[in-house]
Amino acid sequence: MTGLRDQIISLARLSVQDPRRGARTLLSLDVPLPARTAGLLLMAVASAVLMHLGFLLLPPANDQMSQFLMQSPIRTAVIQWLILVISVFLIFQIGRAWGGHGSLPDTLLIVVWLQVIMLGVQVVQLLALILAPPLAGIVNIAGLILFFWLLSSFIAELHGFASRGKVLAGIFATTFAVALIVVFVLSLFIGPEALQGGV
């Protein structure tokens, strides 16, 4: 067990220092598919738990969407899992549409591994809220930059793309398009006033 922990820490360090090499190393491990699918669920649950701990330390804005998420960690975990599943299929399908060669199982593994690293970032963010609240904002910004840096690098390596900059531009374009669709769908169910923070 200690060996596995050391291996995970070593791979996480490599992934942050050299994301493309870290992704290559990860994909070469031949992780079984059941472990990949279980990992996606585990990351969703762990992220939801940390998110609700953050709610206790710093309650979010008093709007309908935040209240919806705060009501149940299980609900938050389900939503987080759905977001991750959608992310896996978008990264796979859009990458393939642009000439990438990554497989769906490898896309799943990349997304799970990214969440493992970002889970560590969430822990650091919680510690910053507790120990040094003035620095929490800086930690959040650094975490966001790290997320997009790792995501673009992992996708580039997964699909064999040479330019991380083009991948990053594609991520931003896809995120914007998906956000518009989500806002439209949510407005049909909970009303546009809820999305604006009103009740």
C-alpha cells in the first residue's frame, strides 16, 4: 500500500512538472477498466465531500442554485459525476473529430487522474480558508490556472496534438458553448430569475 501511495505521489509530481510526460506514464500503466470507472465515481464523491466542507467554512451566495447544491452531498456527488461523464465523452468525441487518436478508456483514465490532482488542490484550498483566509483567493486562481494547464496538456498527449495552445482554445470554446446550453436548459426547469440570483 505504501508503494502504491509513493507511486501516486511521484506520478502527481511528474504530471505537474511535465504534464505530457506524466500523461504518457499514466497511460502506459494499463490500469484496468473497472478501476477507471470506479475511480470516476470515487472522485465525484470525494470532490462533493470537500465541496460541502468548503460550504461550512465559507457559505456560498444565497441563490437558488447554491441552495440546491448545499441541500445534499449525495446530490452534489451525482451532479459532479454527471459532469465528469459528460467531460469524458466531450474530450473523446471532439478530440476524435479534430483528428485525435485517443481511446474512450484512456480518456476516462485521463479525466480521473486530473481529478485526483485537483482533489489535492481542493484540500490546499480548504487549508487556506482555515489557516490563511486572505490567501484563499490567490490559491483559487492558481488552482484554476493549474487545471487548464493540465487539462490542455493531458488532452494534447491523449490525442497526439502538437499544440497545447490550440487545445486550450478548443477547451475554452467548448466550455462556452456547453455553458450556454446548460444555462438555457436550467432556465427551462428553474426559471431565468433563479440563475440571476433572485428568488
